[in-house]
Amino acid sequence: MKRKIQKQENYIYNIKNLISAFIIKMKLLPIQLTPIQPGNTRNNDAPLHSPSSPATSTLLGQTSNGNANGIDHRLSLFNHSELIWRYGPLTFSSAAPPTYPPLDFKNHLPTNLGKHSFGVLILYVKFYNGNLYEKYSFRTCDPRLWNKEDVLGFLRWCEIEFDLPHFDVDLFQMNGKALCLLTKQDLGERCPGAGDLLYNVLRWLIRDGYSAGQHLPQSPVTPHFPITSPWCLPIPPTQEYSHVTSAPTTLHNSVTLSPAPSIDSQSGSPKQPDQSTSSAFSALPNGYRNGTNNSGSNQSDSEVDDSAENIHSPVSIPLASSTSSPPYSPRSLPKSSSNQIFFPSSENSSSSEPNTNGRLLWDFLQQLLNDSMQRYTNYITWKNRESGVFKIVDPPGLAKLWGIQKNHLSMNYDKMSRALRYYYRVNILRKVQGERHCYQFLRNPSELKSIKNISLLRQQMSPSLNHTKVKHEPLEENVDEDMGPTDLSMNQNSGSRLQSPAVIKENVDRFQFPQDLSISPMHLQVNMETRETFTRDNLSNSSNSMPPQIQIKIEDTS
DNA sequence: AACCCGGAAGGAGG
DNA sequence: ACCTCCTTCCGGGT
């Protein structure tokens, strides 16, 4: 019996990671996690994707006919543990108050929003032993639809997600629409050091959020901003899960992972998540620590390692396969001499060096190339790190990443390569003749960063440059002595808050089920066909019909 | 067709 | 107003 409970707990644990990943993938803003009671058997032949399914009201936790207890009977239709994702417009009316005590949508969702502009994703979890159901609801994350409490919840999420100093909430007594009208400067004044970040996040949410008529980005390089809300961080399993059926009150308390962002002003603000709990699931982006505040303070004797780690340590809610260990625990970087040429360390860094933080193209490329976890090798990779020769593996993809970084979404390889060619004349880059998409760095990053004005490089020819210029076999070259350890720690003290390449890529690639979801002995099936319906088009067009649905089925194969 | 090159104009931000 | 660092567009070459 204990083993079964333990298994179930592990299952919950993994499911929550899955949820987090899914939230990221679909850019949903989790607002609530509420337990529901296990359903009684009731025949419901309506297919999950049927427009005629009466599921909507049930999904919203409202009482429907023949369902006086607010129980979702459909759950009992399935023989195995299942996750059922649904997405659709919120269609409840004020005349039908929810009778589902834990799921008070009326108080949690702004009722003055157009019903077509809103969506709720609900997750039902059923264990085939019948002991537990859970229900998760998520709201879409178009910031323009946020109310004041949403805004505050978002800010708290940002505080944690990006390790920002506490915002002065008094300066953000506004709804999402007002928040979105703030300029970068406005945001910077309200939250010094994080204005850029907030601005970029909001712009991104607006641009790629659930705007009507827009498609969900399909490109593998499209960033999915990590809506890994702290209030939805999974919690370690507790034995309370085994009592959920018989004790609804306990269930309510125990299954609520962490406080939902309260939209009910009476209930106050969402609490901060328990860091000790969340740390195993979500590594805060150390690389985005407040630059001025943390300058040097989080540097230790393992400075080199940490600096490199932190730069590319985005928010992570790892999938089940990676929950057993801290996702970004400090570890040593390769220290072979071959890695030290273009693999920056912080040793040479000084606070006087300008911090480009990926804003400059060469810097951006360096960060991708030198990612300690090698997450960008599908975009760009070293051909010879010693000589600085690299190859753009995926030109359009890389260009898109760059465009995202610079907020020029029409960026393509043609334009980006033009920028690269401008580096020729300033001796930052040169083309590797005869090899497509191959370029060579002629300066190492610390050298470049030490030069405040890149254009000075036009006159300033380094010995290494002279050396490499005359040779046409860059792959065979050795670098000069002055091409010492370079500096990757430039982000560490950055005041800039542009999204790092690591974050972009991480957000894109994090969600890779089912391969990455190793819920043993569970087997995950994803109905890709139904997932296809999860588009903005469908979101906007299906407002009067059954919401598109996504079904994730987990079967116990043991 | 894709890639590569560099001129020209202009924009955003400092 | 000026500068840097691109971005955008383009004609031409390989």
C-alpha cells in the first residue's frame, strides 16, 4: 500500500512537471490549482472533441444538469490515469454562479471581459485507483486582459523568475492594459534595473500572446516565454494525497500547490512560493540577477564556473526526467586550453568593461557558441574554437533568434549576414572562404568588450588578426598568446535585461514531450491532431462552439 | 536558387 | 546633433 502511495506521489510529482512544461509551451498563465472530487460514473458518450459535448460548464466547475455535486462524471469513463487538457473560451455567465467551492471562477476571472477574449485551460487528472482527481485551470496570458491583481501576480512572478528586487507595488496599481501602455522608461522608473526586462516581456506577451487571428508560433526558434508561475510550482508529494477522496477539505488544502494569484482583492496577494520547495523544480535564473545589486556579491571562488553557468541558466522547470537533481547545479566547465580561447571566463573581466549582454551580434553569437550546455549547436557551432571558426548550422533559425533578441521579427539570414559583413571591416569577423555559413572570429570576446568603440577596430589590427589574415586555413590555425581566457561573465553584472539567447532557446526547447517525459512506468501519448486545434485561430473562431481540446493520455504500462 | 558581397539610406538608442 | 550598430533594401557576383 505504501508503495502504491509512493508511486502515486511520484506520479503527481511528474505530472506537475509536465504541467509546467505545458504551460510554458502554450504560454499559459496558470492562475489556479484546485482539487476536485472524483466523479461518479455517468455515461457520457460525447467524444472529447465533440462540439456538442456539454463539457464546458462542467469544465468551469459549474453545476450542470445531473451533476448536482459538481462532479465531473466524464472522468470515470477512462480506465487509466489520464490527463485531459482542454482549452476554450470562458463562457460562464454571472447568472450561473459556480457551485464548485474550490473553483470560484466568478471571483477569479474578470467578468467584464469579452467572453471571446478569454480562455481557460483545465487539466483533469485521474488515477485509476480512483483516489485522486485534480483540476487545474489556467488563463491565457495576454497582459492587456489582466486586472490589477493579475499585474501584481505577474510582477511577483517576474521577481522570482528573474530574481529581481521587490517591486514597489504601489507603483503598479493598474490593470494590464495600463501596464502595457507604459514605456520602457516608465517601467525603468518604476523598477530600476528591470525596466528593459519587463518591457520586453510585456511586448513579447502582447506580440505573441493570444491575439485573435494570430497563429501560435510554430517555428522551433520562436520563444515561448516561460510562464512558469511560481504559484504553480509543483510541490513534493505529500501523503495527504492519499486522503483526498475521503477528505475534501484536506484535499483542498493539500493539493493546492501554491497560492494562486488572487484576483479576489479580499484574499490578498498571492504568496511567494516556498523557495525550498520550488528550488528543486525551478532554478531561478541566476544570470539575470540584478546587475547593480549583485555585482560581485554572488561571485565566489568558483567564479569562473558560476559565471558561465549563470549566464545560461534560464528559468527551468525541468521535466520529470531531470527533477532528480538541481537542473543547473554549479559544475566545472571544460578547462582544457582549447576551451579557453573563445570560451570566456570571468577572470579577465572587470567592471569597467562594457557589458554587451547579447545586444551586439558578435556577443550574441559568442553566447550561443559558448553555451555551456551546448543548447544551440543546432543553430550555430564551433568548427574550431581555437581559431574562432564557427558555422551557422541553421541560418534562418539563427536569424530568427537574433531577430527575437533585437525585436526585429522580420530578421532573416540575409539581413543578419549583412550585419555580419559589417564586422569584416572592423576586423571582428571574416568569412571562411569556400565554406558556406562559416565565419571566423578575429577577436576574442574580452578583446572586443575591452574596446568601447568597435569602429576603432578599423584601425586597430591585432597581431592575431594579422596572423590569421594571411592564412586561408583557419581550421588549422593556432591562436596567438594574447587570445587568453575570455569573458563570459559579462552578463553577470549587466544592467541590460534583454532576453538572453539561452532563455530564448530554453523556452523553445524545454517542452519536448513525449521524449523528454520519462514518467516511468507511465507512457505518455499526445494526440497531436487535437493539439493542432490549439491555435489562436481556433481560439478566436471557436468561441461559440466547443473549445478545442488537447488530450494527453498517460497509461500505466506496468 | 542559395549564398555572398558591399553600397546606400535610415532607424533606434546612447 | 552626432555616433554606433545595426536593419532594410538592393544590384551584382559566384
